[in-house]
Amino acid sequence: MSDGGLDDLFGAADGRVVAEEREPVTRRRSVAVTLIGNAAVIGLATVVVTAGLRSLGLTISLLLLIALLTGLRLLIHAVAVVAPPPGPRLRSGIGADAPPTVDALRATVRRWERNLDKAHSDPDLHARNVLPVLAELADERLRLRHGITRASDPRRARELLGDDLWATLSGPGRRALKARDVETYLDAMERL
């Protein structure tokens, strides 16, 4: 079995993958500076709110006001933590209303779909990309459910997989499979 993952199996290891841009490293403030800053903001807000309420002739418990302002500050911090990252900054206004970029998972799935579509018409690509994946899936199911692989106990694996699937996975003259055949083989592997 390979250790490269799905990208290797579906042809992303041939150098066509776009390198990810590294995010700039941002330095975080120390915990002490953060706490002192938050305490200063809460203290200042307490003074302003207390002065405003007293000018209106209203009073509020000082501990209640500090608790409310601390809760508000914690809520603001929690919202900032789960906020999405900011979009890229553009030097000019050109492209400011461009659609958002496609996420990496969607791009990878689309690449796999294109490779699988090409594999239907190209038997060589099918033999390189699709059949090894089916063979690894079959070996993994056999290993998980029965404690064997096709290499460790070929006779028992052939019984469990069935002659058609066995011949497809181990035959030297690998041919492109039809979608109906792939569904049949996948159903056989799920029944293992």
C-alpha cells in the first residue's frame, strides 16, 4: 500500500499542484499585556458609564457594572476568535468585487473528478489511477474485516472478493471499467 494519500492516487503528485502561499507570521502580545490592556479598557468604560448614569440621576452597583463590562469584553473576544480571516488586501481597486476564491477541498475534488472522467476514455490512465485505488480499498476492507490481504492469503481473498473482482484487480491486462462494473465491484467490497 502506498503512503502518499489520495492526491498521489489521483495524479496530484505529478507537480501540477499549486504551492500554497505562506501566511505572514503575526506576533502575539503577551498575556500580561493583554490582561492589563483589557483591565484598562474595562476601567475606563466603568468610569464613563458611571459618570453618564450619575449625570442622569441613576445609579448602578459598581460590581454589577464591572461584571457586565467584563462579560461584554469576553463576548467581543469570543466573536473575534471565530471570525473568518480577512480577505486579501488589493493595492488597487481592480478586482475588489471579484468572487471569493475556491476552497482547497473543492478544488481537489474537482481535480479528482476530472481525472476520473479522463480515465473512462484512457485505459492507461485508468490502470494507473483507478485500479490501484480499488485494489487498496479491497485490501483495506479485507484487512479490517477478515485480517488478510490479497497478498497474504490469495485463496481466501479470491473467495471473498469473487472471481470477477479478483481478475480485475490482479489481471495483467487491465482494461478500463464501465461505471456499471465499478458499482458492482464497490458493492462487492462493501459486502466484505
